[in-house]
Amino acid sequence: MGKQITPKEAETLCDNFDARYTELSKLIKKDDNRSVLFSLQEIKNYINYLENAKTNVDGIRIYFGAHDAKDGGLATVFLAPTQGAKNNKNLNCLNFGVGGVPPIDKY
């Protein structure tokens, strides 16, 4: 299961991502997102939605994704509810947080 990490460990993970970030940015010919921001209230609202669903949700899986070219083509993440080891595809996922501003801003 997940665990908290220190700010230094987070910085190391971000630094380790640099090569991928560079390649992704080359691929789309502009600086891609390094992060996606969801407000605390958005996350609370989403958890409330999951807790009130008439189905068993026991976790949230975070996926990497990319918007269509017409929507800027930037990387994103979305949160998907889980039931056991499987995604619960009967419920909505959470997306459309705010991309990194500026997109190249690191941890």
C-alpha cells in the first residue's frame, strides 16, 4: 500500500522523470505538463461521490493520460475508482484538474 514520502524523495522522483518529460515535450512539440492540480475540495467531493455510490469502492487508481490534440494534447492524470484489484467502470473518474503552471515547473 501507499506510504508518505519526504519532500526530498518527491524531488528525486521528479528528477528521475526528466528524461521522459523531455521526450514527451519533443513528441508534442511544446512543454508538456509535469503535474496536475486538484483542489482539496475537488478531491473531497470526489471521495464523497464514491462513498455515496451504491457499489463497493475500496480504492482509487491514478492513471496517466493525454488529452486529444484539439484539447492541447498535454499529459494529464485521472482518478479511477477500484473494487478489489479491478476498476469499477460503473462510476465516473475524476479528471480536468489544472495543468502545471508553468508546465515545466518542477517539484
